[in-house]
Amino acid sequence: MRGEAPPPRAPAKHAHHSTRFNPKGAHVALYILRRVGITVLMVFLVVSAAFFLVALMPNDVTQTILGPDATPEARAQLRDEMGFNDPVLVRYVTFLGGLLTGDLGVSYLSQQSVTAQVLERLPVTLTLSMGGILLTTVLGIVLGILAASRGGWLDTIIRGAAGVMQAIPSFWLAVLLVLVFAVNLKLFPSSGWEPFAEDPAEFVRRITLPLISIGIAGTAAVARQARVAMIDVQGRDFMQTLRATGLPEWRIVWLHGLRNAAIPVLTVIGLQFVALFGSAVLIEQVFALPGVGKLVVDSVNLGDMPIVLGVVVALSVVILAMNLVIDILYGIINPKARLA
């Protein structure tokens, strides 16, 4: 009937849209939490393994501290005072307790905080390693994409150069660069370090040769992987569809193509970051850089095991944290990885 009121309408389906569960966001958050948990577990395992390896080494630093003329009684008393006679599990629990508060112990020889000494040297190594991975990533991706997209003689030159660069040992290249550019041409200093905050120009001069030495091999590896990945992406249907729409070629290659080729390249970058830290120990020796590499070499020679253990802990945390960042980026770029 016309006089009757219309029945009440059901509430709109979008009334509570803002509170609707977002499965995509939940999957990303769950993936990140899972990767963080795995990283924390790996840090614990690496640190524990490093502690027991160092603790079980036949190292008697008392002779270095007291001198060769020390009596056996004096050395035995010092070993007891330093806790060498405590069970290894007791020392392990004490070490973990200090680690949770940021205390890595005290140096055997200098009696200074290990944490303070490592943090004083770590910025140099981090600057060298992060600069190396930045050089490796940018230059490697650019060379790889140019080789894949241009082809021809440019592809041949880049592939040949990458093979040569990957075969050159970093320490040999460092010595060669010092002889050519520091000793003969005198374009760069052969050793020493200058913080960026104090003199940016001198910082660039002093870090140029170490960066080239540490980044060349990694650049070659990234370039080769980026080339293969981009060649595979260029043959896919969506790239042909994008070209048919009339988009500029540079936009198709450097935006859409690079995004899809980045997944395998990220894996190689993560591996190169670990390798860079290993190379940093040698490079710091060649250029006399005051980083943790020189610190750990000197400590091994003197038998100062707390310093060695502190450096291992610091580098393990940095490397695993970087791998965590790469894993998260990998999961964001490739949704299938979040389901693994």
C-alpha cells in the first residue's frame, strides 16, 4: 500500500570497511616477525659458537702479561684471578649475561672495555663495507642492465671485464692501486684515515682506493647476475605489452624491468656484503686503516681473546642485520617468498 512506510534498508556493505581485516598487511607483518625471530636465533647460535671456539683454544696470555721471566706460581695465580680456571659453562653464562647489557668484557692486556674499543673501531669498517656494497650495487646493476639491454660489443666488453675483475684478489688489487696511484702518480694517499665530519675532501681521497679494492670483485658478481636476470625479464610478455603502449624504453627497462629482475640480484648483494667484511680485514691492513680488522689481527697475535670475541659478535650482528634487511626487501618484492 502507498501509505505504508518502506522497510528499513540493510546497512551498506562498506560501512565497516575501515575495520575490515587486511590479509596482505598481516602476511607482511608475520613474514617480518618470522625473519626477525630467525635472525635473533642465528645471532645467538653464532655468538655461542664463537665463545666456545675461543674458550677452548689453547691460549695462555699470562706470559704476555707478566713477561717471560714470570714464575709458574705467579702465572697460576693470574690465571685464577682472570677466571681461566672456572668451568667453561660458568664463563659462558657470565658472558651471555654481560652481552645482554652490552658488556663484552675487558681486554686482557689493556684492561679497557672491549665494547668501547670495538665501537671506536667499528665505524671505520662499517664505512668501508657500506661504501663498498653501495659501489657494488649501483655500478653492478648499471653495468648489468646496460649489457643486457644494449647487447653487441658493449655486452662483450662488460662480460669480459666482469670476468677479469672477479678473478683479481682484493688484496693484490689494493697493493697494485697503492703502487700506481699513491706511490708513482701521487694522486691519493697510500694509508691513513680521515673522518668525514672533520674533512670531507680528505675523507674522499683516503677512502677512494680502499673502496675500489674492496668493491671491484663484488661489482663483477652483481653485474653478471643483473645481466642474466634482465635478459630473462626482457623476454617476458609483460615487457612486450609495455612496449606496445608506447612507453619510453628507458622507463620500461629501468623501472618495470629492474623491479622484476631485482629478486635474484638481491640474493647476490647479500652474499657480497658478507664477503666484503672478510675482505675488509685485509684491506685495512694494506691501507693501515684503524678498523676492527686491524684490531682483531693485533689481538690474535697478542692472545687478547676478549677483543677477538667482541669483534666476532659485532660483525655477526651487523652481517645478520643486513641479511635481515635483504630478506625483508625480498619478501616485499616477491610475495611468494612470504609463503615459504
